[in-house]
Amino acid sequence: MDFGLIFNEAIGEMVSPTTAAYALAALGLAVHFGYSGLLNFGQAGFMAVGSYAFAMSTIHFGVPWWLGFLLAIACSVAFALILGIPTLRLRADYLAIVTIAAAEIIRYIVTTNSLTDVTGSANGLAGFRQDFLRLNPFPPGNYLGYSSPDFFYRVFGWGLVIVLGIVVWLLMRSPWGRVLKGIREDELAVRSLGKNVYAYKMQALVIGGIFGALAGLVFTLPRDVVQPANYGTELTFFLWTCLLLGGMSTVLGPVVGAMLFWIVLSLTQNVLFGLIQIGVLPWLNPSQAGQLRYILVGVALMLLMIFRPQGVFGNKKELAFS
């Protein structure tokens, strides 16, 4: 078993565009739940909305990449308004029910056979990143072991994580962010001070949804294909795992949580494959090992919640007060 190769692959997963997409989407959940107390179980829906808006606008209408980005953001804002207007005046659990259902509705709509010409149905849409690749400033060659396009996607994804992480850090240290934290802790007290709690919640839902849409773009562009199977309910719960691993009410927590999540997945899978190959686990086959790694990650998450419920970077006093 080559441990050097196993660790190299884990490091590669840590800086992959997929990890960057998970970090962005988990940052959006931090805005929703960590800072605002909004239970959003449909972040995969925001990612799907952003991805499909970009893919359909560039393929069917031939819009430039920047307009596709703007349309993806606009669609995520509209999706947040549709979810938030009827639910944000109610208890938090209503938003949780609506978001998880809405994400599934989006996924089933794009899978509908009658919309095959528009959404590609189960096969999805492909071939929409050519205009975006013209932004690549790196000439053909090898960059830290990656080709020019692969390196560009990593720079773009993690650059976006850094920029939006700074934006969240600044927002949450502003008077607006302090009001959000107050809503999370005691909504009635904030309302008694004359603040429009509904408006603040809606703003937080929209901002976190935009993060989800941009995460969908970072997730989709390297693959050059968008498929409904990639946006199932399990994706949202993976994002929640990243958030809980790193810490809910932090900026760095979701980013580090996404890295840890993919490092653990990569290490457990490759170690299990290696043990199967050398005969230590003869009762397992590779497909079972792929499923077992999620069980091990689930056990690790349960232990984390028992011994460090605030996550790696979370504030235990803030969690206890909440």
C-alpha cells in the first residue's frame, strides 16, 4: 500500500474545485444558520438553480459568460424570494420543510422528459464553458502538477472562496451582521427594538442563496456538464457536515470543514482499497468500501458532536447561549 500516493491524492482533493464549491455553499449555510438561525435544508437546490441558469442561458441563448453569471445570481435571488416570502414569518422548521421540498422539486423538474430539449432531462446539459475558458490567463503547460485549465479552475474557485469569505467577515462585523446575530439569539428582543426581522431574514436568505448559486458554478464548470443527479438531498447534508465540522458561526470554519470532509473521504477510501488489495479485508469489495467510507465519516461526525459540538473553530460559549 503506497501511503505517499494516498496522501498526495488527499492533498489534491483538499484544493480541488469540488472542495472549493463545497466551501462556498457551506459559507452560504453559515450565513443562513450560523449567523441568522435559518434552517435551510435545500442548499443543493440553490446550487442547481445557479448551474442550470448558467448552462441554459449560454447553450440556448448564447449569452456571454458574465451575463450567464448574472442570470444565475438573479435566479438564485428569485428562488430565495419564492421560498422566503411565505415562510420567514413562521417558525424556523417551516423553512426547513419548504427548502428541502423545493430542492427536490427543482431536481425533478429538470429531470422531466417533456423538458429534455431545455434541461437535457436525466442526461443534463454539456458544452457551456468554452466562453468562460477564454478568461484563462495561464498558457498551456504544467502548474503544480495540473494542466492549465485545471489550475485555472482551482485558482478561480479558491479565489472566489477567499473574496466571499472576506465579504462575510466584513458583513458579520457590521451593524447589519450584529442584528442578524441578535435575531438568531432572541428574535423577540430584536423586534422589540424596532428592527424589521422579516427583512433581515430575507436578506440573509438571499445572500446565502447567492453563495449557493456561485458554488454550483464552481462545481459545474470544471465538469462542463450539469446533471440533476449531482444535486440530490445528500449534497445538502454533506454541506451541513462541512459546516458542523468547521464551526457554524465562523468564516474559516466552513472552508476548513469542506477541506477536512474531502480529506477524510479520500483517505478512508484509498486506505480501504489498499487493505482490500493486500488481502487484509477479504470480505469487502471496492463498491462496499466506497459505501463504508461514508459510514466512517458519519461515526466521526457523531464523535465530533459529542466531544466538540461547536466544531473545529466554533465558539462553545456562543453555541451554549444559542
